[in-house]
Amino acid sequence: MQRQMKDWMLALGALLPLVLAGCAGPGAVPLTAGTNGPAASSGGAGVPAGTDAGGRQCRATALPPLAGGTQVWDIACGEEGEAGGQLWSRPAAALPVGRDDLRRLSDRSDWASQLALKASCQEPQWLPTPLGEAMVQNCQLREGGWPHLSLVLALEGRLYQADGIPAMADPFLAAIAMAAGKPAPAPVLTAALGLGERSFGKGEVTRFDGDRRQGRLANSLENFAAAEASYRRALAMQTRILGPDAPGLGDTLMALALEVSNQGRNEEADGLFDRAEALIQRSFDPALRARLSAYRGYHALAAGRPETALVLAKAASAARRQRVAELEGDDPTGLNRAVLGNLTAARAELIHSLVLEAAIGIRLRQAPLAEAASAEARRIFDRTPGLPSWWQPRLLAQQGMADAMAGRTREGLEKLAAATAASRALFGEGWPVASLLLERGRVAAEAGLNEVALVSFEAAFTIIRSADQPPAQLPLDRIAPYLRASLAVAKAKPAEAAALHAAMFQAVQLVREGAVGQTIGRAAARFATSDPAAAEAVRSQQEAARQRDRLRLDLAAETAKPDGQRSPAREQSLRTELEAAGRRADAADQALASRFPDYNRLTRFTTPTGAEVAAALREEEALSLFAFADQGGFGFLVRPQGVTAYAVELSRAELTRQVQGLRRVFVPRDGGLLPFDLAAAHGLYQALYGPVAAEMAGVRRLDLVPGGPLLSLPPALLVTAPAAAGDYAGAAWLARGRAIAVAPSVPAFLSLRRLASRSTAQKPFIGFAAPPFQGAVGRADGMAALAKECRTGGAVDPALLRSLAPLPETADEIRQIGQGLGATPDALLTGAAVTKAALRRASLSDYRVLYFATHGLLPGELRCQAEPGLALAPPTSANPDPADDGLLTASDVATLRLNAELVVLSACNTAGGGQLGGESLSGLAEAFFFAGARNLLVTHWQVPSKPTVALMTDSFAGLPAAGGDAAAALATAQMRLAASPGTGHPFFWAAFTLIGDGLVPVR
């Protein structure tokens, strides 16, 4: 099970470090132009400025002069036309007489201020040039660690200062000569500095900056999956240009690791942090080491290691306090320290550490620590201009949480309300506001103010349901306090219980966590790129939303300035632009929903009411839904009479333990199968359904929407009454006399139930089995290695597929079942023929039954943007195209066009590699339903082919007697096997679970 962040303030802390670049952006920003100084020839293509290290012709273009006689030139190389560096020239009242004088003069300049803002530099080196000795510093940008270069020299009464990408060293000299009216010198610095290798231009840095900006924006909206994708693109570009061992990659790796941690993928985040640390130790920017310590602190806190997190946070704060003190020492502005950096950025980093310390204090219930750290962070923010305005509501919210934790609930709620109002001004009615409302509801609920809590939670749910960009992940732990508060109010006010239970049923459907949410999100992204028209519509919608969100932040920043610094004209202009951007975003959203409703179905929250579900139920039918949080679970039973909500006394961890215990016996051993624990299966049934025993009476068809670890347990093996040990034939299995169908979600259940038309496919059956795997028989090593592979858009390694255990008996399995259903020989594909290309050629929409007898990749944790899928024949090429790499992922499935009444996934295992993979199976099922399947029949562990054939044959034969209800036919066939001495153990029959509506028209 993929663990999510448990506390909102962790999300707050995770947001802060990734916008520090907002205080230290890479672009040089000239100061406001003045009226003094020499006139500048401006415009057009500029004047020649030599050739850069990559052989590109460069030109210098003068900008309007600045105050004090300062002139600035943009220098651009190649055809990109974008400045990769700048040259500043200003009068020197007293010419420096030595190196120390030159350095002091340079360090106290406006140019040095903007350099310190964006880059960290090494101590200078002194190089001879045709124009005189130059002070040259190797630097790296604070955003992304890109190599950067600065050059300073004095010439004929003026100080020349230049900085930009290293390839422009000689063009800087050429531009200085041009400005001084001298002939262009011969290029000398490219060779002296060794700039020939891995030369890059401004265009690459600009594209990198764009990806980083998108990552920060997604992070500010707590869309951590989108932020991860942006940082992966940025990392790939850096790696390609700078090489995999460049120290500058460390910063991007840190940002990526934190986004992975935000999504609960701890092991993967650890590996990324380790890679980042190895590179950062070689960096000359001391701020990166402190940042790494803080990032790892956030990660440790999210992973449930608060003591470790506190040590890391204290170390980061100590380093950052020292840096702030040094910058505040000689000059309160801190702008004269080209090597140390910029005071605003340093204070921002210190705020980041303090937020972490406060979060740890709240987690450990240490009020003094939380209050002191959050208050200091707020004081630093208030006295530091230039920090992002949207930090203010988040810092205020953390103070409110600290107040509430210290027992000052009223003050805490007031601060959270103020933070919500400020966030609403920044972001509108979007996820950041909803997130604050959820936290305010939690604080009220923990104080016993249940009705106050419900108002806050319900306001959050309204925003989430209507958001154009809802959260990709919404863990149950964020809304569990609402569910507990609702149950408490319902108990105290029985007359309101029915309405509260119905509202709870809708609210719990908002949860998206773990592999299910990730799989659906990635399937949506794949669908959006599979059709050029859809891709363009999605791109337009996303870009319109980004423009609107950026303008909201810009307007909020402008209105937050002191009165003396605000510009009414700019404020009004931004308001006008924001209104227009909002209209464009709404129009793009409506166009996307109208043209591509399937995409909206994958990406938007749909929460059917209890009344809608009750109206769809048949006689003697019930829908059961479960959700499990850290501190307990929740159950919902929907009957035609309405919804019953109740607490389940099982935490997520305890349920995981029980599911793993029941499944332990399904791993064959040399001495045979271990006995199945009937008492434990009955105990679990009682925990799940004991509170609604009366309502369950008379239920003959159960539609189950399981949650969390329950997704990895076939419901048929639950036992409804005490049974004698080993009495498999006489046990009161849940499947005895009761049809069971599983649905991945409530909307999926309703959608499939309303799909009344039967398949129009004319062909009965197509099967895929026995790909040519070459691993050890019965070993799971290959599957474990495949689950851990880090794929980021590339093809899966064919060697990993070949290492899977072979399944030769599945060829006979599909042959026997296919022949029984009237399949033709050409519809039985085995061995090397089972490829992605074969699936595309097969016109799958022509078949009523699709049968995949192969390994399912159903990891408990989706690493590196991986997905669940089905293993097909490995390609012969060592570097295959992702479209033909042998792994049919959920995204691949979502692009298929099916018309199948039933898809069978045989040989899947939802507990492979020691982790429960039921969430992955549920996400894969959603993809199949999206593609057009009506029902899936899946296995939770690999079953020998002989009982599989018997069960499948009996199920298909029993369809007429069951009235076309595949769930009922499956239950009858399962109970027949359970009654047989040779197959009574649930290993042989319970693995099969029907997902879907269950109705298969009899032909």
C-alpha cells in the first residue's frame, strides 16, 4: 500500500522549498532605467560580438541606459535570438589599482547584486586578456545548478561586468571592446577555460527553466504528480547536456525526490536523495547542502520518522542562520556578497527550515517548538520583501495549527479562517483553498466542534467537485475526521442520520490515493496524447488554466505590496487580464468536456448519490463500500431503503496484516498447501459486516467496492459463520448462495449498470497465452525486478520480461476454453505471437470474450511513473520502441477499443513481491472499462491450469441457468470446487473475482 502524507502541514512545508527559486531566478533583471548616462544605440539586431564556444555568431544589443551612467547590453548567440548573457558598463570614479580594489568595487555594485541573486560563485581567478587582466568566476545558477560565468575588468575609466552562460566568455570580451571603441580581440578565454566540451546555448536553459516553472506551479497547487513529470523533463535535459555526473543535477534531483516523497513513494525518494547527495557534495554552493538536509527532513517526517526529521531540520536551520548572519553583517541588504549570495533568498531558506521544525513540533505534540518556529518564520516573512505572496496564508495556517495544538482552538480556527480568505484571494475557489478548509475542519473536529467541522469540510468538498483541476491524490486521512464527526453527529441526532450517512457516502468517493489514483491519472495523460485533436484540446485547457493561475498570483503579489510601492495601473491591468484569462479557461474547459467526454470521465470527480445507487439496485441486492485510514476504517451499505454508514474497527495497517495472513497459505510449498484459517476469515467478515448484520440479511447479490488492502483479497473466501477447522466443504463462504461482483468505484458500478446494451461483437473469443519467458519456474525474482524498474516514458527492458517465470500450461488453458466457446484457431495466440502489434492487428472490438493468460504486473508501489500492466512477448530488439516493448500498461489499455462482454486476466497475482497490489489491479480494471469492457474476471494469485479450466468451463456453462449473471454462475462453480475433496482448499477456486456489473447476455 502506498503511504501518503498524513498531515496538511507536510504539504505546506513541501511547497515552500520549491519556490525559493522565485527569490533567485536565473534571468538578469536590469534596474529601472534613469535619465543620466551616455546615450545608447538601441534596437534591431545589435552589433557583432564575436563567436561563442559552440561556434555561434553573437550580437550585442544595447538596452535603455540606467541611472548613474550605467549601460547594459544583452548578448545573444546563434539563431535563437534570446540573450544568454549581459554586459554592464559604468563609470569608475577611481580606477582600481590592484586585484583587491577591483573586487571591492565590483562587489558593491548593482550588477553584483543581481548576480548574487541568481547564482553562487567560486572564488575568482585572474586571467590575462588582450584588454587587460580580467577577474573571472565560475558560478552555477541557484535554479538548477547550470554552469554560469562572470567576467569583470576595468578599462579606460569604466568598469565592465558581464555574466552569462560559459560559452559566451569570448563574446563578453568582444562586447567590451565594442563598447570601448576598440578592435575586437582574438578569442582567448574559450581555450583558457576549457569551454569546448558540452557547450550549450540559452535555448536549452530557457526550456529547462520552463519545465521548472511548470513544476513549481503544479507544486503550489499540490498537484505533485504533474510537478514530478515537469522535474523529470528538466532532469532529462540537464543530463543530456551536462552529463549524468554534473554537480548541477543535484538541485533538480532534490526537487524530484521531494515530489516523489510527496506521493508516498519512500524507497524511490531515498534513492533519488542519495543520488543528489553524491553530486551536491561536489558543488561549491553551500546553500545546496543545507537545502538537502531540509528536504530530507521533510521526507523523513512524511515517512513517519519525526525524530530523524528534527535532527535534519536543526542542522539545516543552523547552516542557514549562519549564512543569514554573514549576509546581514557588513551590509544589512546583503547585496555585496557575490560568493555568499542574496539575503532574501537566504531568509527564504531559513523560513523553510523553520516551517519544517514547526511541522515536527505539531507532529510530536511539542507546543513550544511548534509555536516558536512558526512565529519566527512569520516574523522573517513579514520583514523580507520579495518573497512569494502565497506563502503568507500558508505560514498563517501553520500558526493556527500550532495554536490549536497548544489548546487555543478559537485562535487557531480564526487564523485558519484568515489564511483561507487570503488563499482564496490568491487562488480563487481552487484546491489550495479546499486544502485549508479540510485542515480547518480537522482542527474543529479534534476539538469536538463537530458541527463547525462539518461546515468547513462540506465547503471543501463543494470546491473539489467543481474544480477544473482537482487534486490528483486525495488521501482518505484528509477526510477521515469528517467521517468520524458525521458519525458522532448522527448518533447524537438520529433524525439527521440518514442525510449525514448519504453525505458521507458521497464524500468518501472523493478519495484518490495510492496506485488507483496514479494509474487513472496516467491513463488519462496517455489518452490525451493518443489523438492529435484530443492532445491539442487538453494542451489548450491546461495552458489556459496555467495562465489564469499565474495571473492570480501576480495580482495577489501586487496588491500585497506596501502602498508606496503599489501601482494602481498595473493592478487594474492585471485584474483585466485575469478576468479575460478566467473566461478563456472556462471556455477551454467546456470545449474539452464537450468534445472529449471520455477524458473528463477519467480526470474529474464524479460522486453519485446514495439515492442514485439505491435506484439502480435489484431485488435482494446491496452495494458495499469500504475505506481504511490510519486510525480506523469506514463501511457503507446501500440497500433500496438508503445508505447505512458505520465505523470499522480496523486500521489500514491492521487490515494489511490480516489480509497478508490469510493470503500466506496460497503460496505452494514442497510439502503442499498450508491449511486455510477459517476462523480468521470469519473474524475479518465480522469486523467488516458485523455492524450491519441485520441489513445484510436477505442479500443475495453483493456489489463490493473494496478499499486499500481489501482490494488484494478475493471476497469469496470470507466466512460468514463459525466453521470447524479444515471443513472447506461445509464452511459458510460468502460466495455460498450469494453472487459477488467487485467494482473499482461507485461511478464505475453505475456506469456499467446503466450500460444496458449487449455487445455487438460477432466473434466469440480471442486468447493470448504463454509468452516466451525464460525465468526459473515458480520463482518471482523476475516479477520483483520488473516492478522495481524505473521507467520514465521509455521502453521496458526486454531482459526483465524474459526473466519472468514461463507459463507453458496456459497455452492449453486458452485452447480448451476457447474451443468450448467456439473460437477459431487463428484467435488463439501463444508464444512469440503474443505482442502489442498482434493486439493492434487483431481488431479486438470484434470479440465478445478476451482472455489474457499471462503475468500481470501489479506492484504495490508505482515507481518512477510506472503503471500496472500485462506482460507480453519480449521484443527481440535490445532497444525497442515503447509502443512495442512487451508490456501492455494501463495507459496502453485505455487507448484500445473494446466491445467485450468479458475480459479474463488469468495468472495475475495481487501480492507479488511481498506487497499487496490490489490497488494496481483496480486501476488496471478502470482502464479496461474505459476501453469498452463490460466485465473482468481476474485472479488474485496464479492457479494451476486444470482447476482453472474446470472453473471457467463450469462458469460459462452455468450462464443460462444464472440468467446471464456471470457473478452468480462463478459463485456456483466455485462452490462446486469447494465441495470437492481435491479442490476444496480456497487456493483452487477463490482466486477468481468478477469485476463489473456481472451480466453477460446468454447467446
